[in-house]
Amino acid sequence: MFTGIVTAVGTVREARATAEGLTLKMGARYRGVRRGESIAVDGACLTVERTGSGWFSVHVISTSVERTLFGGYKKSQKVNLERALRLGDRLGGHLVQGHVDGTGRVRSLRPHGDAWLLDLEVPPEVARITITLGSITVDGVSLTVNALPSPGIVQVSLIPFTFQHTTLGQKRPGDGVHLEGDAIGKYVAALLGTRK
């Protein structure tokens, strides 16, 4: 479980396809990372397999490769990182499971007053559980939905800190992102679906 509050921006040191999926070696300024620990990489919960000074590696299974953008990750690419929530930690964002519900695309990123508006094209499974002023996770970042300008489009607002301290400030139109819809919305949709 995570909060969507990015604690480091890491760098892909190696992305190696294997017969079973993909191995990613990440450079990160974390201390005390242990094997078996869960770390969200661009919003996807992954298990640490190996560690070293200033780096850790994770294995992305083939089904996760199919559901995410990890298959296209390259050396030197920047990624948002968050270590798993501990009981008693502050919940600064919202409850994030680290499950990628779908991938989206950046439509636009533009300044608006003291913030930046980020418009995203999202798949139907994410759009149907997204509400104005609800929560959404974009590449591991907990965000509040600012508006739903048109079907399939979700708008979020980035404060200066988020713009500067995550990868979202570097996004360009057409860039892909990992999306996780609000957990409450997913459960409500599933429960309502059983009544039909």
C-alpha cells in the first residue's frame, strides 16, 4: 500500500528483457532498501530482488509488462519512486494500491496561474470510476481530479512542488502514463456491477 507521495525520482540504469518478463535496475538515493521490499515504480508495486549502493533491481512479470509501459523503458529514463507505507505513517495523498488500471496519454500540459493543468486521455475503465475532486494516481503521483472536460479526458492540476519534484513536469503531449483509479470507485463499480 502506498500514498502517492513520491519520495524520490530514480533513474533507469538497465532495462533487460528476460524469458519471464523484464528486469529493471534503478538508481535511487534510498538507504536501507532490502530484498523483498515493495517499491512503487511509476505507480506500479514491484518487489526488490537485489540491492547495492545507490541502486536496486526489480523483476516485472510478463503480465505486468503487458499492462504497463515498462517494456519501452530505456536507460537514463527518470521514474517516480515511493517506498511502501508503514502503519503509523502519515497518509499525505490517498490510499494507492500500486496496481496499474490502465495507461493513458498526455494531451496537454500548460501553466495556469500558480499551477500547471495536465490533461490526460484515459481508457474507459479508468474514466468510469473517475469523478471531479476525486483521486487519481498518475505515474505514482496522488492527484485530485480538477475537471472532466470531455468523455475520456481527465484534467489534474500540478502544484509547483509536484511539477518540480516528480517526472510529471517533464511530460509532453503524446507521452504515456500509468494510471490507477480511486480504490473506492473501483469497489463501488464492482458492487454495482453484481446487481445487473
